Amino acid sequence: MSLNIYIDDTRPCYAENDIIRGRVIFDCPRDFQQIKDIRLTFSGCSKSKIQKVKGPAAPTGRYQSKCILFERERILVAAEECKIPPTTYEWPFEFRFPLHVESPNAWPEARPFCVDKNQPLPPSFDAECHNALRKVSASVEYCLKAQVLKPIKGLFETKSPVFEKVLHLLFIPMAARAHTHAIELERKQKIDRTFMVRSLSLLPGNTDRSLSVQERFKAWLSPGQLPYFSFGVEFQYPFFLVHGMPIRLSLDVKPLIDNSNAPRIPEIVLQTVSITLVGRTAARASPLLMGSMSGEVDEETTLLSKTSLRVAVSGQMDLSEQFGQISLPTTDVTFNTFNLSRSYRLRISLAFECAGKLLNFVATDLEVVVLSNAGMTVKETLGWGSADAGSSHSRAYVAYSSDAQPPPYSSTVSEWNVEAKCSV
């Protein structure tokens, strides 16, 4: 016996309002007794688990939450104590991804989480991460689940699936796709700093020599009498980052002549550059009885790191042209919902040398939004889906095409195919 789900016109990823058509196939080579029912469920849920990180002798607490985003159910066979004759049964189905989360949640709205009546569906997500304080397991799952249920009678009757097939669907909402923000992709953010250097090295005769101890002491006693030079540094970066696409980062270094009295413009040298992408997974959950817990875990990805450069800079510099292409690695898109969120920011560290002085340009919290490139997503996520025999969750779509239209469904009437009849 086997239970399978087949999808017509499979897609590597889905968006809101997309229609999913297919059929459930139950291969029954012998009589099957006492069927409670056979049903198909289309659902989305957001799950999180948080554990405190403590020493080996300290007690640990587990906090977990499960938010149902939506749920659709079709009863394919509604026959109490039904005997299934041996044959192969097929039930066509059709579902549509909703536009918004449909079930209310009791979580209060707070940053970085979002709760409102038009809460959009979050993208598929799966992460396990930890730091010195928290272990976080988080997922957003969308799936089709077919079950053959057989009742277990007793004081407390429960339904236990005899067969179960789960088909995972990759969902990326339109708002998280790059083409939705095509006009905004060129939007640049910038951060700037102004530096002032006071030094005897700004004088023409001191350019290539080290100052004596006496000169340094004199400069320390009378800093206001030293020549000074000012320059501005502007760092530009894109607000939206796209999977697999180059990241355009640039520097603009300009002497500020109106705020300088040095007799000449000194050389400005870039010594080090470090660009880091920080991804944050935030989750909140409740224990079994009472209370709640939040956990935030950061993961760092180095985009660019260069030391001992000694590159003279003046005017605008494209970092990709200077140091090679900087691309966004494969990562999850930005989202926030009831109990989970994924956010990103850039951390910038630059070191300049001017007139013997080392000057640091540091920015640690530059917010960016990560979007999905539909073309890249197709190639990288073909493994999502399952349509094999048994109850394993294999990850491969199996296409099944037919011109037959799915029958109407209700909670009390099941549709049978190919002369399927129920006999008690």
C-alpha cells in the first residue's frame, strides 16, 4: 500500500494567490478495514523553540510556540468504519495560497515582530542557531499532508494515521522578490564622517621624515598652533540586497579646503577595509505552563576584508572595481511575523592614514533588506517537495498532468474516483 501526492505544473516556489492543483493517489492492493477517513490538509505554520544555554549542572528550560498561519482541509473519504476495496484511488484537489495570515494570534506587536489584521504570509524558513545565551530553532513551513486515519478506540479516542504523506512547498511572497522592488533597487543609503588632522607633518619640510621627540612634545603642549587638514568620507551602500547579485559599495573621499589651513593637500591612504553582513534570527516562545521568552542570535558573514593596503584615495572609489566583485551569499530573505523574524545589517570598518595619523571610520548598524532573485531561487531550491511512497519526506517534485477538473469538496461528502465505493 502507498499514499502519494502529485502536483500538476510544479513550481520551484510559490507566491500568494498561486493555485496548487494535483491529486492524491492511494494504492490499495488488498481490502483495508476500519478506515476512519482519508483527508488532505493544506497549511502554513510558524514554529519556534528557544532553550537557555546554561552549564551542565544547571536546569534548562524549553520554550516553544506554534502559530497557525492558515489551514485548509478536504475530507476525501468520510466513511466511518469503512472497508476499502482493493484498487487504486485518485482524488483531484485544488488549493490557493491566501493573501494574508488568516488565524488570529495572541502575540502583542513589538519590534522586531509584526502583528496586524493584514499580516502577510512570511517566506519559508528553517534555521538553527545559538550564541552564549540562547539556542534557537525556527521554521516557517507550508505543506500538503495526506492521511489515511484509523481510529484507536478506548477511554480517550484518538486518530492515528496509518499512512501519511507530506509535501513541502517553498513559498516566497511577492513583497520579498527583487522584481517587485525593481525601481527601488538602485536606492542608495549613505553614511558620512568628517575627519580633522592636526600635525607638524602637514608642513612641506616634514612630509617624509619622522618628528623628533622635542617636536612631538611641543605639538602636544600647543595643539591649537598646529596646521590642520580636514577631509570628508562618504560610504554608499544599497538598501536592498538581492540573492546572487553583486553588491555595489563605494567610497567618496573629499578634502575640505574651507576647513583646513595646511599649506598643501596631504595624501590620504586607505589601510584596512572590513565589510560584514550580520543576519539576526529573532524568536519568541512560551513554556508549557506560563511565561515567555525571546531570543536573538546573530550570524556574521564577511563580505570583504583587506589589511595592509596602503591605497591612496581621492574622490570616488568603487570597492568592487578595486578589490573584486562583492556578492551576497545565499541566505534567507528579510521578514517579520508573530513569533519569528529575520533581519540584516551591515558592519563597516575602515582605517585611513593621513599625515602620520590613523583615523577609523566605523558603522555597526546599517539596516539592509535581503530580497530573493526569482531566477536564482529556481536553481537553488529545486529540491523542495515530496511525492514518493511511504511516509518519508523525500524532496523531489513528481509532475502529474491531467485535464480533469477537481470535484467540489465539503466536510461531509467525499468524492470517489474510478468506481470507488464504500462498503460497511
